[in-house]
Amino acid sequence: ELFDTGCSPIQSTWLLSDVLDRPHTEETAPIEPLPAAVLGAFRSASTSPTAILSGVSDLPQLSYRSSSTDFDNKEQYPYFGRTVPSSSSDASAVISYLQYLEVEYVGVIFVTD
């Protein structure tokens, strides 16, 4: 099954909650099967709530783009993995490059997603 989160934390949480709330019992298979894993989301802001939901459901989640350093916390996100390094790696590389160029002043714009 594929779902579009629309890059929205609310939409991604609603979609995963709906899937996890499907009626099922151990004796009978659910009408629609439960997922074996969750792939995505693109933005860290959308990934965060779904990673918590998947974690408490013992459901692995793999993101191909979410790079927030928050996901390095394996106590809060025990079943979360990603295919890209965290943002801290990006920052280290930029600093090294700026030092190499002997840049003295830098402006920074910060976005919380």
C-alpha cells in the first residue's frame, strides 16, 4: 500500500494510525494485512510522529531523506533507520569546507524541519 503524507505531520500520523487500528486478532487475519514496515517520510517533521508510532508498535521504519539528528536517539526511535546521514554530518562537512576556503564570516538560516 502507498499513502501520500503531503509532507504533513498531521496527515502522516493520521494515515499510520488508521492502518495500525485495523481490526485484527491473533486467531484470524485482519481484513487488510498490517504492514511489515514503514517507508518514509521525506521530511523529518512528518517522520517524527510516525517513527514514534511505529516504534511503540514494534514496526521498523526506514526513511530515505529524513536527516534530523533527533532520530539518532535510539531510546525514542528504537525501530527507525535511514539511508542518509544525519544533519550533523552535513554541518561538519560545510564547516570543514569553509575552513579550507578560509571564510571569515558566514550567515546562517535555520529551519526546524
